[in-house]
Amino acid sequence: EAGVAQSPRYKIIEKRQSVAFWCNPISGHATLYWYQQILGQGPKLLIQFQNNGVVDDSQLPKDRFSAERLKGVDSTLKIQPAKLEDSAVYLCASSPGIHNEQFFGPGTRLTVL
Amino acid sequence: AQSVTQLGSHVSVSEGALVLLRCNYSSSVPPYLFWYVQYPNQGLQLLLKYTSAATLVKGINGFEAEFKKSETSFHLTKPSAHMSDAAEYFCAVSAEWGGGSQGNLIFGKGTKLSVKP
């Protein structure tokens, strides 16, 4: 069974630029999560999808971050414009349902200069 | 609101020694608790989880954890450390869905485990 795929693995941009991350969950997984992991901290949930609907986006900085999962499969997370404090690893996870084990992708490491 | 506190950002043990990583949680509803491991440049991998069944939970790679409600703790242990155990370990809590949770995981700050030869 293929795992959660994320791309790119690394990205370096300058502040005020925009960036997008892509996630392809495990086939058949209805629930998809985006987490932000700042160096030295645990992952923090940004947004949770159930199929193509948003379950929780309470911690998503909506003035600059957006995410979509239009067909209920893969998802994109966008930052526009980026700030220095957005430097982090962005992790995507998927699970068969809301209360099942979450499977994590390798993450995208973003550096904002 | 749920929260997780991991005591000790760095733990160093000798190969063959006991591994003990501490985790305390706060939850107003019966919690689901998890331990994840993260190797460098990789995503998180589930080690074990507590879902209100047996209080002593056995996981992969010889790890286990004991849920102690009276102490609000879920410490991770392994009797004998291997070099391959060197990684960062995260404790997480997810509230039971009866309490209105959507299954989100709330993570601690992590504990980096070093294993000396």
C-alpha cells in the first residue's frame, strides 16, 4: 500500500512570495489533515478535511493560508504572502475516518528568507 | 481543552539501558492517547495508542506505555535501548468523539532520544 505522498520535499522562498504544497493521501482515506511543525515544537493542526468538506480550520491563518480538497482526494495548501515565521515543516496526514490512526507523509520543509 | 506536556526535551541513554519518556496530559473527557516517533527528514510513525481498553499498551519495536488516570500520565518505556531508537518522540491526545472531538491530535513538544554506544 502506497503511503501519503507530499511534494515538494523542500522549498526556499523569500518573504512576501507565494508557495503551494501538494498532498496525495492513501487511497480510500476520507480524512485528510495538514499540520505545521515549527522547529523544536510538535505538529499543530492547520486544517482537517472529511472528503471534500472542511471539518476544522480554526487554527488556519486565513488571511494568508488557504487549502482545498476539491475532489475529496488530493489536497493543496497555499501560503500567500509568506512571512518569516512560516518557516516550518508542513505535514500531511490521512486516515480512513475521523477516529482512525493517522498516517503521515514525509513533509515539506519550507524556508522563508 | 486538551493539552500534552512532555518532560525533558532531550533524553540520553546508553545502549541496553531502560528508556523512559514522560508524558502528562490534560483532558476534560476520557482521552485517546498516542505516541509517535519521527526519524530525521521523515514523517511521524505511530508507536502505540491507548483507546480506553487495557491500561498497559504494547506497541512496535518493543515499546510500551501505561495509562495512569490518577496521575494523568502516559509514559513511554522500553526495557533495553538500541541505537536504532535514536529519534524524536511525540506524545499526543485526541478527545473521545462523544465529547465533540473531531479526532484532531494535539501534540507535545517532543523528546529527542539519543542512544550512546
